[in-house]
Amino acid sequence: MSDRHGGLFRCTLLGSELTKLGHDARIIAPRFVAPYRKSSKNNDNDAEANCEAVSLPNMRFVPIKTEDQQAVLCLHRIRRGLTKERTAQTNQIRGPLAEFGLIVPQGRYHARHRVLEILEDAENGLPMLARRLLNNINQRILQLDEEKLAYDREIEAMARRDEQAKQLMAIPGIGPQTAIGILASAPEPRKFKAEDTFPPGSGTCPGSTQPEASSGWVESPNAGTSTYEHY
């Protein structure tokens, strides 16, 4: 099986179920299968390429994630979605206010205080309808803040309970979210072969920018941080 991004959970779930039935289920990184696809990408050609790739004696396989790892990655993705939605909602307030000559500075923290000041100022000429509509958006932003904070606290609690996470957080620049993300995404060290090497920028550690690890790496569950998630 080979898949990435949206199909990650489908591959993992299928691999887990097949393993329970006694099969030797294996997942291959998509970039290792692509060279064996003879023509355009479709189900038949993908199946043929998978069969050819899996038959190679030196093919590398992706470890199947546990249900706990999948749950943690789900938490990260939901948290990232809240962050994106909050940014979109903030921009949705900033644009209309600018049309009324009321400028909101860049940056979430500056915007939060400025928007509140504008909505509470009855003398700034903002029409009542616009004030009510934008206030509804602002309330949604506050709700998103609370939801994201709850997830942040949950991740921090996980990190405090996990000894491996504590060891990762001892590394400068790695906090609870990155540490828990690494544990949920990266395979165990013993899964790597002795010849595996990871040059700078390979995507195997926080701070890297290119997803080019030896077994396939995709975008980090932490928006704006590292790209280390194994697929």
C-alpha cells in the first residue's frame, strides 16, 4: 500500500486490520512506488507499481502507526485547523473595518485589542449592522481561542507524562507540541537502517524545511514549525 496526506489514516487503518487477520501488511512511501508506475496514475497502474515495488529485496517500508499515535495526530490536525480558522476570521474582520476607515494592525494580539476598542467605540461612525455582524465574528474568534487553549493544555499534559517527550524537550527549540508531534509521527529509531543518513534540511528533525527523509516525510502537525511527519 502507498498513500500520503489525506490517505494516511486509510492506509494505517487498513494495515492494522490486515495485521490483525494475520497478514504481513506493509506501507510504502509514495515516492518509492512512483518510479515503477508505467503510465498515468490510476488504480490499476498504482496496483501494478505497488506489486513491483514490494517485490524488491531492498525496499523500505513505513511502520504502521498505533491507534494512540493516530489519535494524537488527529488532535494536532484539529488544533491546526482551529489556528487557520482563527486567522481567517481575523482577516474577515480586518477587511470590512478598513472599508470604513478603521485600520486594524497586523498580528493577532494587536488585532484582538484593536477590534475590541473599535466595537466598543460608539463614536467611530461604524454602522450598527456592521458592528453587530463583526461582533459575531469576534465572538467566534474568542471561542476558537478557548478551544485551541484547551488542546494546547492537553498536549502539554501529555508531554509532562511522557519520558521520551521530556527528553526531546531538553533540546533547545523543542516544546511540548513539537515533542508530542515527533513521537506520534516519527518511527522508532530501531526502524532505521545503519546506512540511513539525514543531511541538513532532510526533514527528519524540527527546524527542517524540505520533506525528503529516507522513508517519506510530510508536513508537520504544528503549523509554521517543522516538517517531520512520517507517512
